[in-house]
Amino acid sequence: MDKTTMLLFSILFLFTFLTIALSKTICNQDDKDTLLKIKKSLNNPYHLASWDPQTDCCSWYCLECGDATVNHRITALTIFSGQISGQIPPEVGDLPYLQTLVFRKLSNLTGQIQPAIANLKYLRTLRLSWTNLTGPVPEFLSQLKNLQFLDLSFNDLSGSIPSSLSLLPNLLSLDLSRNKLTGPIPESFGSFKGQVPDLYLSHNQLSGSIPKSLGNLDFNRIDFSRNKLQGDASMFFGANKTTWSLDLSRNMFQFDLSKVETPKTLGILDLNHNGITRNIPVQWTETPLQFFNVSYNQLCGRIPNGGKLQTFDSYSYFHNKCLCGAPLDSCK
Ligand SMILES: *[C@@H]1O[C@H](CO)[C@@H](O)[C@H](O)[C@H]1NC(C)=O
Ligand SMILES: *[C@@H]1O[C@H](CO)[C@@H](O)[C@H](O)[C@H]1NC(C)=O
Ligand SMILES: *[C@@H]1O[C@H](CO)[C@@H](O)[C@H](O)[C@H]1NC(C)=O
Ligand SMILES: *[C@@H]1O[C@H](CO)[C@@H](O)[C@H](O)[C@H]1NC(C)=O
């Protein structure tokens, strides 16, 4: 090959390369403009350095573009563990195809939950967690009919739990744990419109009795630990339920344990630090327990022998009124 041919080939190669590179710019211009506003609104953090206006926004970090069926619109925005200060920018509401919105482990993210999130009608996952958000759990969340995972845990949210959350027809998991929520568990949580979601409400200041209506549902996972809940919690038990995990520890529940039947599926049961009375039923030896703690209650009588009940040590049973038998001291 002579030099001219080489040069021609090189130019042709470069041209082809550029054509391919340019045709790969698939980012939607409106989304790109919105993302650049979000970046500005967060004071151009280093975490978003890849958000360079010269490049295709579908190649930027913290984002996902959908496929051709949604014209490659932005479907996920995930900002995790960066040096980000400020509030959630209202422009997130201008990414109309968003299915996943995550702000997580950002201790300098403050302010209330951004109302513009109400515009995101395709949203399936909303996770604003380990941030420093304040204000209420907003009512508008119940308008997000596609929401499956709602995680607002580890924040400073206050006020009561909106009962309208039970209207979310696709909700699979609700995590409001580790906030400063007060008031009761809504009556409506006994009638979720769609699936029965997992409920994580631990480490708040929720009070009052659990509505009886919650007994109508077959929950898979419940964590109501470390609140100020009281009264009867026996509605979560029942031989016909298929519950896997039930944590009611560190509340003020008072009910007769001898009357409740455990679900045949129960693997995790934590009832420690309550005021639960009477004895542990013999039928509990048939439960496939992997974690069990009834310490610090008002239980009495013989610990039934068999099943998994003796695989736990005395710390699962201590500080009761008069429980006896292995792994505690033998009954007199
Ligand atoms: C949060 O803000 C403080 C004060 O401005 C700063 O010292 C700290 O590094 C920030 N932390 C993060 C994780 O951005
Ligand atoms: C929230 O901010 C306070 C100070 O305003 C700070 O002490 C605390 O560590 C922050 N929370 C988290 C989760 O970083
Ligand atoms: C449990 O299910 C069986 C069969 O579906 C039914 O006959 C029984 O009444 C149910 N028991 C309770 C306590 O709901
Ligand atoms: C059960 O709970 C008590 C009280 O919180 C605790 O001291 C004990 O270690 C727990 N047992 C297990 C096995 O976690």
C-alpha cells in the first residue's frame, strides 16, 4: 500500500468510527436538559462528574436509559453514597419515564420529600434512605400506582403514617423504619388493595393498639419492633397463615400466648421485651424456627420439649415470670 492509500483508509476508518459513535447518541434531549439542571441544583458534585453535556447521557453514571420501546428515556436515577449536599431537586419530577429513584446514604441530603415525585407515574422503586430528610411521609405517594418498593428508612421523618398507602395496588414492601413517626398503625393496613406487602415500621414512636383488621391478611414479613405499641398482637398468629418473619420486640404488647397458633412456616419470631403472658403452646415444637426470642415477658410454665425449641439458649427465654425447663432450669 502506498501512503495515499493508507491515508484514504485512515480517513475512511475515522469517518466510519465517528458515524457509529454519533449514531449511538440515544439520550433524549429533554432528559439531558433535566439531568443537567439536577446536577446544577446539587451544586455540580464530583459524584456526577460523568454528566458531561458533550456526551450521551445514556453513558453517564447513576443512570439507566430504557430500551427503544420507551425511546431510550431515563428509567433509573440512583445516587448512592456521595458527597452530595442540599435538597432533592424538583426537576426529578421532570423525568417522566423514571421507574427507579434512589437517593441513599447521603447524610447531607435534607429537606422534605420532594412533592414533584408525585409526577412520576411509572415509578416502581422509591428509595430515599440513610439521608437526613425531614417532614411527613407524604400523602401523594399513594398516587404512584405502580410503586412496588417504598423505602424511606433511616431518616428524620415525623408525623403519622398516611392511611392512603394501603391504596397502592402493587406495593410489595413498605419500609418506614428508623424515623420519628408517631401515632397509630392505620386501620386501612388490614385491607391493602393488592398484594399483601412486607411491613417494616421498626424504631419509631408508633403507639396505640394494632387494628384487628391486620389479622385478615397473611403477611410474609412484619417488623414492628422498638415502638410504643400496646395491647393484643395475636392477630398475626394463626395456623392458616404463611408468615415467615415476625418481630414485635420492645413494645408493650400484652396477650395470652397459650391461645395462639404459630404459622407452619414461621422461621423468625422475636417477642422480647413485652408483657406477654401464660405459657408457650406445645404446638410450637412443630414450627421451623431459626430465630426465636421470648425473653423479658411475663411467661410462665414449662417450655415444651422438642422441635427447635431447645436449639436456642437461655437468653432466648430469660427474664420471664416463671418459665422453666430446658434450656432454663428444670421445673420444680
Ligand atoms: C456534609 O457537610 C459537612 C459540612 O458542610 C461536611 O463537612 C461533610 O463532609 C459533608 N458530608 C458528606 C458525606 O457530604
Ligand atoms: C443528620 O444531620 C445531623 C446534623 O444535622 C447529623 O448529626 C446526623 O449525623 C445526620 N444524619 C445522618 C444519618 O448522617
Ligand atoms: C383454616 O383453613 C381451613 C381450610 O381452608 C378452614 O377450614 C379453617 O376454618 C381455617 N381456620 C382458620 C382458623 O381460619
Ligand atoms: C433475646 O433478647 C434479649 C433482650 O434483648 C437479648 O439479651 C438476647 O441476647 C436475645 N437473644 C438472642 C438469641 O438474640
